[in-house]
Amino acid sequence: MVGEFSLGLAVTAPIFMLSNLQLSGILATDAKSSQSFENYLGLRMCTTLIALVIIIFLVLLGRYQFETSLIIILIGIAKGSESISDVIFGLLQKNEKMERVAISLMLKGILSLVVLCILLWTTNNLVLGIVGYVISSITVLLLYDISVFRQYKIKLVFDLSKLWSLVRVCLPLGFVMMLVSLNANIPRYFIEHYIGIESVGYFAALSYIMIAGNTVISALGQSVSPRLARYYSILNMKGFKKLLFLLVVIGFIVGAIGWVISLLFSKEILTLLYKPNYAEYTSVFILIMFGAWASYIASFLGYGMTATRKFKIQPLLFIIVTIVCTISNAVLIPFKGLEGASYAMIITNLTQLVGSGLIIINIIQKQKIESVS
């Protein structure tokens, strides 16, 4: 079941990452309000529909078993609902109304978790569990997230010329986010091919502890992105560097704590969270948490790049990262199994960290030269 669920996420996530076009982050850092929220919302609705059509096409093309196909499509519908909520979060984030975002995420997280667990426990049927997950996501969107429409007096607008101009601005970051998602899921594709879908479940479960840390990193990054963007737009480079450095230090500390805890208590953690048989993969877990350390720092540098609105350089960085990810997984997984996938994750995350750091340094240096001239 874990393997099937992970495969559903692996198929749908890259598509939605591309279709989302990172609109939420771009909206939140649009300090000069170059586009209205209605245009962001209209574009998100169009791209979400396109993403769902692509997912259905891929399911038909992939010739999965019926249950697996149904799981992938249902997860796609849930992701579609979340993508609409996401662009609303961008508006709230821009206005630093993060408490509204937090309430929505807590409601959605708790409701979907409880419903999914109850349905799985009582029916032992993953499809029914995911149906509950879909219903929970849509319910919070309709009953809570859309209430922001009344507060800001929002109306749906589909101005094709404005939507196209927004696509041209956002497409590079959409491409970047697709590559980021691919980098997270490429190991699962190779694991399924070389080892089997059950091993995908083990690797995904071990990796989700890293993703718990990513949730903290994402919350912090999204909270400060509008302020980073304002500092950069008014050429307050001292404030920009100070805030970004603080984020990097936080990423370093969170990653270090996670890795040290995994070194000391990995067997106990895996046994407590999952089952005793997961404790056989302590070495894999420790390697994953080391890779998470680099990932957390690189994520904060990514928020810094987005705040500067230097979108065109990022696709080149992540193309390189994706190539490194693909080659390292293709080489290491056949010989080292799940440990090979973990080593490949470390190599990939370090590549992203070094590349992001070099780009940020270059951006700051260029801004210094321009301000002097």
C-alpha cells in the first residue's frame, strides 16, 4: 500500500509542480503588484485542469493495474484541490496573513489524516482511504480557503493576454519546481525498476521523516519571502543578507540536529514510527538525514533566489542537478540498493547547495556593482 501510494505521488507531483508555475511564491514576492491576484487565480485554474488531463493520459499510457490507476487519478484530484488553495496562500502570504495559511493547513492536515486512517483501519482499502483524503481536501478548500474571496472582493477573470504574459514570467520557475519534484522522485522510479514496489514503500517511508523537517523549512521560507523581496526591491542589501544568513543558519542547525538524532536513535525512531522490520534500514535512514541537512540549507537559498526574481538562471541550475540525480541513481541503485539511493540523494542535494550558493553570491555582487555605479 505504501509503495502504491508513493508511486501515485511520484507520478502526479512533477506534473503539478510544473503546472503550478510557482505562482504562490511569485505572487508573494511581487512587491510591485505587477499582476492582479485574479490573473494568478485564473491561470492556476487553467493549469490545474491541464495537469489533471495529462495525469489521466499518463495513466492510460502506463498500463497500470486498475487499482493503481485509480489511486494515481484520485491523488491527482487531491493535488488539484491543493493547488487552488496554494495560490490563495500566495495572496495571504503577500499580505503576511500567515495565521490564515496555518489554520488552513492544520485543518486540512488533521482532517485528511483522521479520515484516511479511519477508512484504512476499518476497510483495509487504500482506494477508499484516498477518497476520504480527496473529500477532506476539497471540503477545506470550499468551506475555509475560498472565504478569502469575500475579504478581498475577488472575482474570476480570464484575460488571455494577461494570462499569457504571466505564463512567460512564471514558466522558468514552474520548470524548476518540476525538476525539484523529479529529483525527489527519480530514486523511486529506479528503485521500482531494479528492486520492486515494496522497496519504494520502505524508501518513501524513511524519506518522509526528512519531509517533516522540510515542512518547517518551507513554513519559515514562505513567511520571510515577502520581506526578503521588499529588502531586495528597495536595495536594502544589508537587511537582505542578514535575513538570508539567519535562514541558512537555521537550516544548518535543523539539519544537524536531525542527523545527530538519527545517528543516536535511528533504530528506536523507525521501530516507534513504523514497525521493527523498518529498523533493518538504519544505515539508509542515517544517510537520508545527512542528505536532508544539505537540502534544508539549499531550500533557504532557493527562497532567496526567488525573492530577487532572478528566475531565468534557476532552470539551468536544476537541469544540472537533475542530470546529476539521474546518473547517480542509475549507477548506485543497481549495486547498492536503497543505500545507493541514499548516497545519490546526498550527491544531488550537495550539488544543489553549491550551485544555489554560487548564484546567490553572484546576485549580491552584481547588486553591489549596480548600486555603486
